[in-house]
Amino acid sequence: MEILVFFAGTIVGILIIRYVSWFYYNVSKLPFFERYIGFGGGVTGWRLIGVLVIVGSWVAAFGDLL
């Protein structure tokens, strides 16, 4: 089960990072990041979410998170 979480999380994270403009314009502009980071903060926020998904899947698969 952990290996499926690892592969799925890594793929989803890579897709979020790769298609950040689609997520930015079609899902949400993430006003929290726009407010605190400034112009372009929404794109940076989506990239951070993608990285966190990848790291979370690694921790869930190889660590003791779940």
C-alpha cells in the first residue's frame, strides 16, 4: 500500500509542478500566497504544494507517517 501512495503522490506532485499555470488559472489563484508573497505568489504557492505532496508521499512510503 505504501508503494502506491509513493507513486501516486510523486506523480501528482510532479503534475502540479509541471502544469502550475493550469492549476493557477482553473483551480485557484491562492489569495493567501498572493497576499503574503506578492505578485506571482499564487504560482509559487502551487509549486510549494506540489513539492509538499512529493515530500509527503516519500515520508508516507518510507517513513512512519501513516
